[in-house]
Amino acid sequence: MKMIVPAYYLLRSAWALVFGFLVGGAVAAADEGMFPVSEIGRLDLRARGLELSAEDIFNADRPCLIDAICRVNGCTGAFVSPEGLLITNHHCAYGAIQTLSNPEHDYLANGFLACHRGEELPAPGYTVRITESFEDVSAKVLSVVTPNMNFAERTRAIQRQQRALEQEAETRYPGRRAEVAEMFVGERYVLFVYVNVKDVRLVFAPPSSIGNFGGDIDNWEWPRHTGDFSFMRAYVAPDGSPAEYSTENVPFRPKRYLPVNPRGTQENDVVMLLGYPGRTARHNTASFLSYEEKVRLPFIVESYAWQIANLQRAGAGDRAVELKLASRIKSLANTEKRSRGQLQGLQRLRFAERRAAEERDLQAFIDADPQRREKYGRLFDEIGAVYAEMSQRAPVELGLRQLIAASPMMGLAHFLVEAVHERQKPTVERERGFGDNVFAQTRERFVLSQKDFHPPSDREALAYTLQGLSRVPGDLLPRRLREIVASAESIHQLLDDVYQSSEIHRVEFVDQTIALKPEQLKEIRDPFVRLALDLYPDLLEMRERDKEREGRLNRAYGDLFAVKREFYTQTSGRILVPDANGTLRLTIGRVEGYRPADAIYKAPFTTVRGLLAKSTGHEPFAAPSRVAELYAARDFGTYQKDDLQDVPVAMLYSTDTTGGNSGSPVINARGELVGVNFDRTFEATINDFAWDHGYSRSIGVDIRFVLWITEKVYGAAHLIEEMGVNRD
Ligand code: ASP
């Protein structure tokens, strides 16, 4: 990896929020902090228990640990062999496993193992990215903002400049993918350049009875007994350049891969994770937290629970339909339960109130100095006004978003309309996903979704959303939508029309429509596209409002970071770490249990014995019989944890993670792979708003279980050998 420009802000040690959570002021053995790559050199890694230097993890001039870490769609993965073999979660490979499954070849139910390279199956829609370089471009991004711009113009100017910088970088580094990430809203922007591998294949996925053991019941819970791992392989053209799938392609040779330590880890060991955490909102204001608690999360919980039930009903008794809908159900259920955890945490811990108290201190600091007061005095009011307006308009805005999200067919129709309009603009002016460099990938994602269309449940979802919108006060509803939802009959008639004669399920229709000009699109007869076209002005109006808000928040949060830094420097010495934003981060913690409630202690390892005790023989608790047989014979190979006299299944540790860290390698103090991260505990769902040592625990599958399942249960000794695992 190459670092182009030095780090941009200082982090020596991080801080721990002491909330006096249920444990009552636990002593922090780990720290909050998803540290950007640029900051690794500034951390005292020895003091944190690592036996690695910063250069071992990140080095501009020679291979380093970071070269072994990749992003696998929205998840993380790690290379474990010189031949592009990578490990990630079963739930991260789930989309591929589902797409490749049918009732005859049911890889979700039975698992999949390629016995040699020729049997590895292309994973449609999957890409693997490796961070190659980064550069601070804050000054360039913000240089386009002028004082007389209105807020929507400000947002547009920043976005245009981000795209332009990405385009320039992709010209400078041919074959690479570039992205400008917002590290601190309105303040810090970093350009990341990625190697983007486009041929990814499935190598080994255990059956769901291992990879998804416990299903949604156990998801976000501890104790856990899920073998949530899969192996994939990245392929490139024979000359080493990224290329679409071809039989000519050869395994990608990463600059570095992780050695696997089959001895795993022990309680209290230091562990670190490298990965691509998605989104956190730790710096957002109390007014934002209230919006989440009172408005958005309750809406999501209710809507997603309904959608899950709808899809489950549709798949009951028909395995082909069940397979089509499996991936969506899983992802909806994941978000629904996480949102429930967050809602409960926000309410129980009174987060908004706590943050408001912190803000009062900051306000007092601002008010104490006339200049500061002049500049920042109304900051919280300005931010609060944006969230108040969002709350007021939420019934219609959340409903409109759901219209596209809950019905994949409507989602595709909207995409077609948007593609036709966006592609009229110069590429840097377009919305994300529509630029010339990424459009093919966006199209592929939508075309792949066609395979899983299921019109009856899709219709139910659209009806549910429209009925919900019909209850919104009329003055909030935009014009066309108001007509559509005017009566139960009008909704019904529309749905009859739309689902009877649309061609939206045909790939050729998609490509023909994308190629149209806006004037030609107006002539189109397809009822689904017509509906999307009808609603497009309403959606554009909402987007314009979003841009206006984003511009306001961009300026206000930029100011908030500036004054917060001043405040911390003069008071606690606390340091600002940027929120997760899908870019590469390091987090360090320990293998340790926790106390979620009075008199309850949760220990950090689970075992095969525990897995079998939980196994009822009924999904999702139906461990394969081979697991019980090997356990009865105590055939643990070299993977036993001696103090447990068993193979450890999952483990708990105090790192700082969020969604996107799924599949992150759990690495020991010497840089060896000891597990694969896949979840957090229920209490830790609130992590996205504030980390705390008392409740923030991540969950990983223990490497010993991974190896035991791979070698002993499914006989994939060739993979164990490829990884060079020492079995003595
Ligand atoms: N299981 C989680 C997810 O997929 C990972 C996490 O959020 O910690 O979202």
C-alpha cells in the first residue's frame, strides 16, 4: 500500500465513555475507536498489547497486514493463501449461495464445497476491493463552496467535486476504483483508491445448519453457536489485471495474506480487527437521537416486521419461492432486530437526554466567549431545526422510500426512470451509482434482483405501503401520490393494472428502457414504468429537500467539530475519531465476557457441547448429525481448547465494530488469524450511537471451529493445506 499524503488529525489514545451502564462503571480494558489507516502510526500499539509495529500493519512501501484485508460487497474478508483464497462470513456469501441454489442444488440447505479450482462457482454480483492508497482532499473538496450558495447548491457542489476527484484519480490509476469518503461531515474528505477484483467465486460454504445455526432467533445474541464463515476466491486476468469472470482468469495473488493460527486465542488475549465498518452516528446531536428514537426506528421495526411476515407467508410450503426470498428475509430480519435493540437501548439508557446534557456543557463553553458565541451560538438550534422538519415530514418521506425498498419490482421501475434521466447529465453531476464508471455494476445488481421477483408478495408489499401513505394527512402528500392513494379502490385498480401486464421482469426490456431518452420514456406503455414515472417528480422533490438539509447539516456539523475540538482541548483532552463510513479501520480489544444485567455474567467462549445441547433437530437449531458423531468420538483433531476439553465455537471480545465489520478477521497480537467477526450482542446494537466498555461486545467464530468444520466435518483437507495450517 502506498500512502500519498500524511495523516490529517491527531489521535494518541482514545477515550472511553463512562455511562455507568448495568455493570456499574467497568474499567475500560479496551478503547472506543475505529481508527482510520492514516492514524495507525500514531497509536502506541505496544501499550495496547500488540507485538506488531505500525509498519507491520500499514506500510507505504512494502507489503503489510492491510494488503491482506478486503472488502467483499458490504462486508469484509481476509486473504488466507497466496492464491487469492479468502475467508468471510456465511451471511456475507449468503447472496451468492442463494443465487446459486435451486431445489435440485440446494447449497443453502446442504452447503457447497469445490473439491478443486475447476468446481468453484462464480458469485454473481460480487466484487472484492483492496485499499491501495489514500489522500486527504479536504481542501480540494471544500474549495468549491462559496458563501453565497444556498444549501442545496452547496451539497451539489461538494458532490460534484467528489465525483470529479474520483474521475481524475481513476484516470491517473487506470483499472482502479476511486472514492472520496467524508470522514468528518463538512470538514474532512479522503480519497481512497481501490483495486477492484470482479471475478469472485464460491469455494466452500457450510450448510445453513452450521453457517446460520440459530437463525434470526440467535442473531444479535450471546451465547452463540453459529459457524458463520465461508471461503471464496478472487480471480483476475492472466496479466494480473481485474477482469469480469472468464475461464481464462487465474487466482489473484494478494501482496500479503494472513497466517492462520490453529491454536486460536484465550480469555484476556489482545485481539484486533481490520475491516470496513459501515456507518455510525456517534457525533450526531441529541435532536438526531430523538428523531431516531421517536420516528425512524419505530417505523422501521413495524414496517420490517410486516415485510418479513409477508415474505415468510409467501414462501411457506414452496421451497423454490422460499429460496428466492431467503436473502431478503435474512437481511430484513437482521435490520429489524438491530433496530429493536437500538430502540430499546435509546429508551433504557436515555441516550438523547445524556447527549443533551453534554451539549449543554458545550453550549455553556460557546456562550462564555463573545466571539465563539457569535460564530457558534445557534449551532444546536440550526441542527435541531433540520431534524424537527424531518420528523414532521417523516410519514410521507419514510413511506416514499419504502415504496421503492419494499417492492423490488417498484425499485427496478424507479431505477429505470432514474437511469434515463441521470444519464443525460455529465457523469460528475449524476447521483451515486449512475456515473459511467459504476453504472454497469448498478445495472447488474438490478438485473440480478429480477431472478428473485415474486409478484404476489411484491404486490402485497406495494399495497401495504400505499395503504400506509393513504393515512398520511393530505397536506403532506405530494400531488400525484395523493391521487393514487385517494381511495382503496384507486389503489386496487392501480395494482391490478401494474401486476398484470408489466414486462419489468425481462432483462431485454430493462436494457431497451435504459437506452431511451426522457422524451421517449414518456411514450412508454408499461404500467410499472408509468407508475414510477408518475411518482418521479414527487421523489425528486423529496431529494431536493434532502440536499437542502444535507447542505445545512454539512455546514453546521463542520462548525460543531471545530468547536468541539476546541472544547475538548481545553477540558478533557478527549479526541475526535471519525464515524464509520465504509472505509478501512483498525480496532483493538480483548477476549472478554461482560455483564448485561444484574447477576448475569456472560463468558467469552461457547463450545460444541453447547451447540449440541441447543440442537433440537428443528430449524434453525438442527446441527448436522456428523457434528454429533465426531463429538461423541471426541475427534477434535488439533482444534481442542484444553481448558474447555472441547472445540470452541464462538467468542466474545471488546472491539469497536458495526455492520460492515462482518467477515473482518480477528487477529492476535502477532498478526495471525484466530477468528472471523460476524456480529455484536443485543446490547451492543446501540454501539452505533455510543461505544461503552460495559456493553460493547463483538462476536466472532473461533478459528478452531472453522478448521474443525472444514477439515473434520466436511473433509476439505485441501483448503487446510492451502492455508498452510500447522496441524502438529
Ligand atoms: N451481524 C452484523 C451485521 O451484519 C455485524 C455487526 O453489525 O456487528 O450487520
